[in-house]
Amino acid sequence: MRKSISRKAAARRAAAVAAALSAATGCTVAGNAASDGGDGAVRVVVGYQSKTINTVTAGTLLRSLGAFERRLNELGKAEGRRYTVVWQDYDTGAPITAQMLAGKIDIGSMGDYPLLINGSRAQAQGDDARTEMVSVTGYNMRGSLNGVVVAANSSARTLADLRGGKVSASVGSAGHGTFVQAAKRYGLDPAKDVTVENQQPSVGASALQAGSVAGLAQFVAWPGLLVNRGQARLLYDGGDLNVPTFHGVVVRKAFAGERPKVLQAFLQAQIDATRYLHANPVKAAETVASATGLPVETVYLYNGAGGVAIFDPTIKPKLRDALAHDVPFLKSIGVLQQPLDLKPFINDGYLRQVYGAQYDRDVASTANPAAIKGTDRVCDRQVEDPAKAGEVWVAGEAQPRPVADPVCLLRNVRAVQDEGKRVRAVYIPDAATATRWFADKDVWVEDPSADKGERFKPFATQEGAQKYVSSHSGAKVVSYDEAVKRA
């Protein structure tokens, strides 16, 4: 009886969380895209995913800043006409694709797998329906934007432990693709050994809390959100897959041909939003948090300085290669039904026109333009190594404090505690995958054989920590609090 009551209570709490998360989600006015809205203005319809915060420079942040509207206003004055923007908000990329194929959305943003499905379905319908991928919003070269989480008290330690259970995923999404690829590496047949429940992220989160699924495989920001709230534990870090993942912008080719200057205005506005995010990572995170109802600490994990997501609109060769790698994979699992010719689908020509002479330089770089910088006040040295640098966000302080490495982070936390202050959030890269994660939710390992400055090492998953312990004699798992005391 007690277990039943507990599950019901968990379901009620999860439903409340899902309701809060869905508050900002819903479709705005539907209708024919790029049409006269009846008031003489040309209407441009943009489909986006407000809570998929890897798309914010083409969605939530872009909308909040009003950058696209300003660019269109400038264009309208030059042309002697008016433009209006209609924003349509969805949980995943699939409905955006459906609306684009119906001619009701002009420009959309979505993840890499949905982009491929979008291009495939559009090509299958003929030239009039074709779409083009024209820019990238955010990316992670190792795949750390996706992950699999389990209940905080789950006994599962690896993906293999999910055999025979149910996993919630949005089929066809990047989170689903990560799970399928990773599961095969653990000897699991995702079609036979695990039951995949095709659910929207918020529904899956509720199912995980209610105990009706054993795991949740999703894209940013769901893994970080649930872990930060203490409602889940990261079981599998997409960074272990070491396959690039990203989100991007897709446009109806007919729309781009009819209104190329409008598309250019959109891409210019996306560049504006990207530069704003780089220059103001905390303010940008606060803006997105306010618009979506997501905790700012979770948004900042992904979108902040040194964040999991690198925001850069250029279409990099490694990302093109990743799409080419993903096409046969999606075909093999039955998600991609029609052939897809990537060459005409990927088109950075529009972006090149507005980006400027530095495009080729930037397309060749994978460095994070929003790297953590500054001086570690406790360790008294400059923060230089992005693979080790972290941040301590102290309650009441506008900006997180930069820290040079994991041991310095622990020392900084101890110093804050000694000052009688509260730590709001702590971020540090995983010692193996470099995935930025919440330091207080990491699994910490003490290695007595390591140099003093590297004695404590953080891992985003229990599996990662255990691999290190198994290969380093004398190393052992310690609690976060113990690490803080002894660092």
C-alpha cells in the first residue's frame, strides 16, 4: 500500500512539473505561411521548440530579443511593405516538418535526425516541397546534448541493465537515435530487448517519475533538468558515443526562392542572437528561462560559458559528415523511409551571403566562442583549459565564479561555505568525456596516486566513475561533500 501511495504521489508531482514545463508550449495562429495576413503585411511563419534550448538562437532567444522583427522592419522600410512574424512552438521537430510540408511553416529549427527526416520527406514530395538546411544553431562534437536518465533510486548502472524494461523516447529524435546506437554497443537489440515508448519529452518525464518506464532517452534540456531537480540520475552520457550531434535551421526552398531577403534577414538575426549569447551568457540564460519556465541553472548548464552546447551558425565539415553517417543508420532502424540526397539539402550559400569574409575561418573552428575565462580566486591562477574549467555560481552573485579545474572547484565551494554563503549551482566537465555537468550531481573519485591537483575527478555517470576505479589501483568513489571537505 505504501508503494502505491508513493507512486501516486510521484505521478502527481511529475504531472505538476510537466504542466509547468508545458506552460510556454502551444501552437500560435495557424494558416498559410508567407501570406498576406489580411492587413497588407507579409506574414512569415517560424516553427521552433522553446524548451529545446540548443535551438534558442533560432527560436526562444531570437524571439525574445526581437532581432528578426527588427531586421524585417529594416527590410520592409527599404521595400515599402510590412512584415509580421508568427511564431509556432512545438515540443519536437516532427510537427514542424508536417507543417512545413503542408506549406504552413516557412522556417523551422530542429535536431539533426529530424532535419534528415524533414529533407527526406520533402524530397519525396517533389521539387515544390523541397527543403534546405541553411544553418546550425548549437552543436556538441561528442554527442553530449543527448542522454539517458533513470530514476534517482534506480539500480541500473549501465544501459545493459535496462534489458527487458521500457524506455521513453521521442521516436525519430536525436535522443532516440543516441539510445538506439548506444544500446547496440551494450549488446541490446532496441527492437527486442527493450520496449521503446514513443512519447513527448514531458510525458516521458512524468512516466519516469511514476515508475511506468525504466529510463528516459531525450535531448537537451531534459536530462539536465531532471537531474538538477533530483528527479533522475544520468545513466548514459551521449558524449560516450562520440558522434557529433546538433540542431539547425531548415527552410522551404520555394519560400527561399520567393523571398531570399527575408531568409537573409532571419540568418542575420540568428547571427545577432548568437553574438548576444556569447557576450551575455547569463542574461541569455535568464531570458530563455523566463520564456520557457525552465530553471536558469539548467539553461546555463547547456547554453552558458563553456556550456555543453557550442553556438555557431556555420555548417562545419564534421557536422556534414555526421549527417552522412546518420542517413544509413536511420534507414536501418526504419525511421528514414525515403532516400535522401544530402548535397542539395545542405545549403550554406544563404548564410555565406550575410556572414562575411570570416565564414571560412569560423567554419574551420570548433573552439567554443563562449569559453570560461578569468581568474580562479581561490587557486589564484588564470582559467585556461576548457576541458577542465568549471564555474561556481554563488547565490546573490550576478555572475558565476570561474574555476581552473575540478580540485579548484572543490576548494572554491569550501571557501564559499566557510564564508557562510550558499552555492546556487556548480559546473565541471566530466574527467573522461569533458561533458559539462552539475558538480554536485557528479560521481566523484579520489585517486591517491594522482598529482595533488588532480586527486579528485568528476564523472557524470556511475559507469564512468567505475571504469576509472577499475583501471586505477587505490582509486575509490567518494561523496561530493567528502570531496569538498578534503580537497
